[in-house]
Amino acid sequence: DADQQYLESLRDGFRLMSNYLYDVTDGQMYLNKVDIYDNMVYWGPADVRIYASNMQWPEAYVYLGNIPLGGGIFRPQADNTRINFPRIFYFNSYDGNRNLTYSLYPYDWTIAQTNYGGLNRVYPPSRTLAHEFGHYGIGFLDEYCKCPCRPGGIDNVFPGNGTPVYDFGLMDDQLKENVAQNSEMSCAAIQYAIPARQVTCQWTNRGNRSCWDYFVWAFQDTYDGIFAPVAMPTTQMFAGPNDAMENLNYDVGELLTGAIHNYNGGAGTIVVTCLGWHLYPQPGADVWLFKAQTPRIYQGQTANNGRIRCLGYNDGDMVYASSRFVIEGKGTEGWLFGEGQLGKSGVSNFQNTYRTSLDGDSLNLFLRAVEGDYPLIYATSLSTGTPEYILYTSQPFSTNPTLELHPDDYPDQTYTMQPTPTGYSVSISDSMGNSGMFTLLALDDSAYTFFVNTPYGLTEIVDTAFANVIRGPQGGCELYLDTLNSNLEKVLILSSSYPAIRTGLDPQSEQAGELYSLSSYPSGTLMGSNSVIIRYADSDLETQSEENLKIFKWNGISCQWEFVGGSVDTIRNEVVASIQSLGTYGAFPTTQGDVQDETGNREKPSEFMLCQNYPNPFNQTTKIEFTLAKSGFVSLNIYDILGRKVRTLVSEHLSSGYKSALWDGKNDSGKDVASGIYFFQIKAGDFSQTKKMVLLR
């Protein structure tokens, strides 16, 4: 839902996108017709879904199988393929997006429309939308740049400082300044001329075809008896049909037809200010708009000044906000929450106050904090086919908590959770649809009710095309599944920003991004190579370095976090790790698992090898060295004499070379292990080797 001004700006953005497509394809492609509907009309079959959220990460489905074209316009809409996009996108990370969507109002989809070199590196959102269309409509698989650790990634792209060394045209790096070189679709003559670059997802999964070659192969054909050739450019260094992208001599955007269908003409925009601890503005608060006849609409997160513009509101709508925060003087995290009714003032059902301005253009929402220490872990299970919602607690509540189910496409339902040895759980017997939100209601130490919203996405794999990339709510998590897991029928991803139990972690460790519970039916160990990506904002970490971020998994039996490992991309704000099973995952800073590269000027090793640790026996710390003949996923684990794993030292993608890791004689929970004989085992591809060491206290 949105007002007319925003819808018209969105239409102008599609016109700009049409010009951009025309330019980067050297006149081969433009948009002919776009119909825009608000109020979720035709939401199901839509090719592009524009969310009210300013935190939705741009994403598009790409089919990896043998069908020649993309995952969207050439395939049935029933298989849940489309482009997902935020209200506007400035390609400036989560923090930049939530701040700019407030400060740069009205939302202008044509911002910097002729300045492709960047206006303080602010680009028209239509350019990013064109990139996603490259995935969705054409089937391109290239990305801006890819770490080796990412599925389908580019090897040897990132030097030590993490800077990409080349780009890919239509799927280019929007943060680069060399506009002319980046303006076209990638081709074999330029970008893929070097063999080391021929390892991208596009090249390896599209029959050794560049984007241009793939475009020709897919579209050059005879239509109605007329052969329609695709004119290949002779070079990728020209900026467009008139070689001047910033001074276009054409405007195919004006040829765009279609209509704007505003189904809620009375909807407006209102500024909501969230005030938290000591009435300070609360940045990063999640805000939802609850309307009478439509699903709960996630608006996104407040800017640094605690404000957010809520789209599509009507007087009488309810607004809910919540946020994690650091408690002053304790260094631990707490939870702020509150509700208010737009157009009114008063005290809510959650005992927080709210006040609408006299002119009705803004609302102040005074959030209250949960009283007591109630960190939680949220999890789901599909092991029986029936969803189960699981809550791990550090202490029981005074009464059994209530769980509300708010599906996007089905009626709301309410459940009472039942106690378990580790917390609470409940089976969900009603239809969840493909997306929605759970709301947990519980009593704190003041006997007041507080709420926690946990959005979810449920992917049903019913098509013969196996969906190997499954995204969590708002695109903050991505699950990459090997095609060997084609037996899976459903995958459920639940997200939570509520403060987590810290058992197994440094108590002071800060959480990056949200926690994600991943479950599937059938359940069990995953086959092949699988990975999970968690996205985060710079503001998530106040005192700790993002370079130390790793992935951890919650163990529901021992009720503690266990180290998984992984790698962090500080440019794209992503943490990625290989996984062999589903569960609840989170990203936290740690020095555990740090691997040192000791290759230096030595030649690349020709074989894999695990060296004997030294010193051995040891008392405090021992060093383990190993060599890798080629890059790949590596695990290095410590086991006791009974074969029980006590510590994961390495669990991540590593480049080839000479490496080392230290073991400080502690287990995965950070506790000292007893004196005795231990074994350390390395696995890298088909290579596996085990050696013995002795710890003497």
C-alpha cells in the first residue's frame, strides 16, 4: 500500500530502468508495459514485489537447471519465482538504506538518473532492479563480485584487502567508478578472456557462456517467420547506443505503457518516532503496521534519529515496534517494545504510551523494556511434516506464553505453548501459507505482557525444478542447498532479533544480524555441499570487530552454541559457512578458529598434509600446521580418546597454501579440558588425516 506520489515515482523508476536496459544491451532490450498495483492486489502472480520494508534485500530467483532462460517471466508463477525489492534501494548497506529512506523523502526512484558514476555513490534504485531482472528475466548468474567461499563464487578475486579486481557489465559492481567499462553485459572477449575468471557461476552453469553469448543463445531465433538476430558489440568499453550514458540521445522509457492502480487512495504517509531507554531515539527498531483487512505490513527499521516513514497508513491502524538494545552499566542486551494507534494518543495494551501530533502527521511511540532476564532461542521443526514452534528459555515464565500465528494469506490463529524440559513448544495445526509472522506473548517480572515478532518463510518444493537457493525473511539469510537434497519437500526459515541465550559464547559477544531457524521436511543430514549466509548491519557491532564474525549453531540437546566457522565479507556485510544439517544459526564475533596463512613467498604446495603439533606434549597452547594443495572447504577438529569431538578449530573455505591454527586446550564451550591423549583430524575434499597429541596440565 502506498500513496499516489510514491506510485508515480515507482513508474518513473521503471522508465529509467527501461533506458538502462536499452543502453547496456546496445539496443536489444527495453520494457514495453508495466502495470503497478498497490494494497497487495495481484501480489501472488506479480513479477516484481515492492515491499514497504526498507530492509528487504533485493533478490531474484535464478533457475540453475537445463531450462535456458531465467527463473521468472518464462516460467509458471506457481513456483514462487519473482523479484523481491524494498520500497527503495540506495545500495548502501542496511544502515544506509534505513537512514536514507527517511532523510531522502519523497522517495525518488529517479535519483541520480543521469549520474551513473555516482552521487556520493548513491545510484538510482532502478539500476539495481535492472540487475535483479538480469537474474529473473534473462537467467544471468554473474554477481558484482564473489568471494571464493560463496556458492558459485570466483576464486582469487579478493586480494588481502577484500577489493574486487574486475566487474561484469549488466551484472556489474555498482560501487565502481569506471562507468564505461561496467556499462555493458559481460562478454568472453573482455571479462572472460583470462582463464582464472572462467569460474563464475554464469560461466560454469551456462555451458561456458558469457552473459552476451548466453543472451544470443537464448533469444536469437526466428519469430513469426522472421529471423531476429542479436547484434554483438565489438567492444565492452562503449557506454551505450550513443556512447554517452550520461547524456542519452534516446528515451525508450517514454514508450512504457501500463497503468497505476491505487486501490487505497486514502492511504498516506506518517512519521513514527520510537523513543527507548531514557527517552533516547531508538535506531534500528523494527516497525510493523497492522491494518484491519490486510496482512501485517513490515515497514522496516528506524533511522539513527529513531524515525521511520510508514507507508500506506490510515487513521485507526495499529503500529508495533521492537528493538534489541544494550542495557547501560551491564553490557548485556535487553528488549524494547510498544504499540500505538495512528491518529490517537494514550496508553497501549502493553502499558507503553503513544502520542499523535496535532496535525496528525507524526506519532511518538514510547517503548518500554522487558523487566527481568529472559534471553531466548527460537527454533522450528518440520520433522513430522507438521510445523512445531520451539522456545528455549534460561528460566520459565510465570505463565505459559501465548503464540499468535499471522499468515499473510490465511486467518490468524492463537495457541498456548506447553512446557518442555528446555522451555516451551507447540504444534502448528493451521495453515501457515508461504509467509507470515509469529507473535510471542509472555509476562515479564512486572507481570506486564511483552511481545516478540518472528517472521517466517515456508518454501514448498513442488516443482520438478529443485530450488537450491532459499531465502529467509527480508533476504537477511540465504540457504544454499546441493541438488543432492532434491528429496526435500518443505523448508521453513524463521528469523528473530530478540536477545539470544549466550551459553557457549563469550557473554559479552555482540550479535550480528538476526538468528535464523532452518528446518525441513523430511529432516536429517544434508547431502553434498551446502551453506548458509547471514547478513548484518555495521551498527550491530558497537565494540567488536566484524572481521572476527563466525557462524555458530544452537545445540538443542546441550542447550549451548557450537562453533561452525565460516568467512566474513566486510564489503557486502555477509557471513557464510558450510553446513551439513539445518538448525538455528547466528553470527557472533570470536577469535576461535582463526587460521594463519604462512605461505609467504613459498611456492604453492603440491600435496595435502597434516603436520605433527608442537610443542607436544603441551601445557597451554599448541600449534597445528597443515598444507592445502588447492582451495576448498576445510575442517580441523579435536577429539578425546573416546572419539567425542571437543573442539572445532577450522570449519570454512580456505585458499591453497601453508596454514596453521592454535589450540588453547579448551572445548567449544570455552572450558579447559582435562589432561590426556587427544586426536586432531583434518578433512579437505577427499583428503583426511588424523594425528595424536598429549595435553599435560
